[in-house]
Amino acid sequence: MHLLRGANRISDELHDGQGFLPQHLALSNEFEVSLQSVDAAVALPYWDFTRDYANLARTTGAREADLWAANGDLWRADVFGVMPGGAEGRIVDDLDRVPNVREDPAAFPFVAAGTSAGDWPVGAVNAFGYMRSPWNLNRSPAVSRARSFCGLERPLADWPTCADHHSLTFGAPSLAGYLRSAGGHPHGSVHMMIGGVGGCENAYADLAKAYGNATAPQGKARGARGAAAAPTPLVDDFILHIKDVLQVLWRFRALDFPRTCDADKPAGGCHAACATAPPAPDAPDDDADLAWWRRAVFENDKLTAFVPQLGVVPRGAQAAVARAVCGTEWAFGDHAGAESPLDPSFWPMHPTLDRLLQYKRLVSDFDDDSWSGGSLCKYGATSPCLGHREHDLTAFKSHVQGDGAFVLAYLTNRELLNMTDPRSYAMTYIYDAFAWPHCADGVLPGLDDARR
């Protein structure tokens, strides 16, 4: 269900909008109920990933790769599974796998949705028949992580910090603004840094040549912790947003992904079919195909509003971008897409945001509790934002207090948020504490200090 709703061709019904948080709270709650049907003493834990970054506080020159070493108790085979150790970020054939898959890829049969992708609805499986987003052309039968982006290390500054969660808590006076922000940097980059994308190292090298030394107008410093802020190379900014690029081009029908591909053929042979062929490397500036790409993609204000990286491609690199988009077998780690629940580290992430929202309700409640105040979702200009409206039902059931008993029921986004409010609490779980001792003094103070 998470895959189908997240890989909907019209719009993402679970992410990029105001429904993100209640939809994922319901998902977490129903998952916990499922666990408790096996062992009633089990509770879904929360993973406060701001602690991971805090553990690097005394590490001079730390890089993204150091996150996994500094938090080794999590990234081992019997917890979240190991992270890929190689810097090349390859995901095909020799990828690292989470527990129980290394010895036997068939041990996770739910990854393989069937032998014929054509028998499944669009969005349910990829071209190789696995439960993955259509844009994820990962042909491995195992749960996968690439960690890097085509060999490019993601900036360590992208990892959510105590300061980021402080900003969300004390800097969002309206409910609508809070809900739109929560699904972004305060948690989203964790998915991407664990997942990554592989099979595209050659594409990145070709694009780097085409882009030259062009830099983004603004950007976070790549590389070592504490490095001076510097513009991000424009090609790196494009690669780090390649999932957004592919999603938006697919939803705008500038390209389609194949329904089936032959896994026995060499890697690299399965790629998108674009509405117009990408220009040849030696195409003149007035080439008809290049003119279409400029009109439909690079100079299309409606499209580039969703993915700014497409609107700033240097003119001399546009043909290379079109070839890369249409000719690369983009293989994402599962955490980076709508199939992210396949990765075990997915499940403790969203309770952390639930806990943070409950804390905000107690110490810095919203000045404006209305659902309005901007576009309900990223695709608000082209879709009705299903799943993100105030009275849309969540895609998953919640275990809540009813008339004298707890019931498992579908709730609206608003109903579920009301029931998780500590002042009108109706859920079956409570958090152990609202304290962040790993944060610097005063960043996320405990309840008593915050209320002073």
C-alpha cells in the first residue's frame, strides 16, 4: 500500500504534502498492531537519528561515511543491517544486503512481487517484477542499499540535526506549515543517504564533463564536517536530486519506464523510454529533438517549478542530461523510494516525528491550527492532492480509544492528529521521555525547562 500510494502517477498520496505525517503515523501504528498479534509485549521503537549526527560532534573532518562507523551499534547485521563499505556505491550484483538475505536472496520473498511485471498495476512493481517504484530499475532480488549517489557522497550537512528539529518545533507557528516541512529535511534525507543510487557512475562522469565548472547559486558544503560553505557543483546538485528528476518527468509524461526487462541481459540495458529521443552527442544547437527537450523540459516553467535542477542545466549540457535520463539504468537502494518499508531501518523513523510533534504540542503549540495556508501538496497545481486533505482517510488503520474500548479503524488526517495530541490522547502507546540529552544545552530542552 505504501508503494502503490507513493508511486501513484498523478501525485504522491503519502509524501510531499500535509498528509505525510498522519499517513505515516497510521502506518506505524498498524505495523505495531501487527507485531503485537505475534507478541503482545512488543512495541515499535523510535530511532532518534539526530543522535547519530551528535555522535560526530567531536570528530574533526567527519564525512558522511563516518555516520555509520560512529553509530555502529545500529549498523550491524542483527539490527538495521550493514551499510555498503565501498566508496563506489555499486548496487547491482555485489551490493551489501540486510540480514537473512546475504546467504539466501529468496529469504525475503516479499521483495519479489512476481515473474511478470506486466501482470501487476503500474506502480506496484518495477520492470524486473520486484516491489519497487517504476523509476527504480534495481534488478536485485534482495533488499538493497547503495549509500552513495553514482559514487558521489551526499553532504554530511544533509543529515537532520538537533538544530533542525529545534527549528521545526519552535519555528513553525502554523499546523499547515509544520506538516509541509516535517516530511522534508527533518527526516527525508535519512531515506536518501541510506538508500542512494548505483549503476550510474558512468552517467555521472559524462555529466560532469558536460557541466564543466558550473556551480549552484547556493548550496551546502560537500565533504568534511565544519568545512567552509561553498557552492555545490551544479552537476552534483542534479545527481543528488535524480529521484526527483525521474519522478517528475514520469508524472509529466515526458518519459515512461518499461513494464518488463530481461534480468538475464547485461546491466545497463533497461532504461526509460522518453517521449522524444535524446539528442545525439554531436547534435547542432538547432536540432529538432533538442528543441523539444528545451520546450518541454528545461524551459517548461510548470515542470521546473517541481525540480529546479532541470531549469538551471547549462545550455551546453542539456543534450547530455537528456541522454543520461533516458539511457541509464538508475538502480536505487530501497530506502530511497516508495518501497522504503522493505528496509528494516524504515520502521523506527516516523515514530521519532510523532514524538517530536507531541513535544511541540506541549511546549510550543501552534498559533494557527487550521489545515489551510498554502498548497496541500507538491503537486497541488496539477492534482487534487489526494491523501493530503484534512478529511482524507489515512491509507492504514489506527488503534485508538473508542467508546469504552480500543478499536482498529481508518481515521481522517485531522482525526488522527487530534488523537495524538497529548491533551486529548487516545492512542495505545506513550513515549518514555521528551528529552534530548545528546543535544547542545537549550536546543531541545526537557519539558520542565521548555515550559519556563
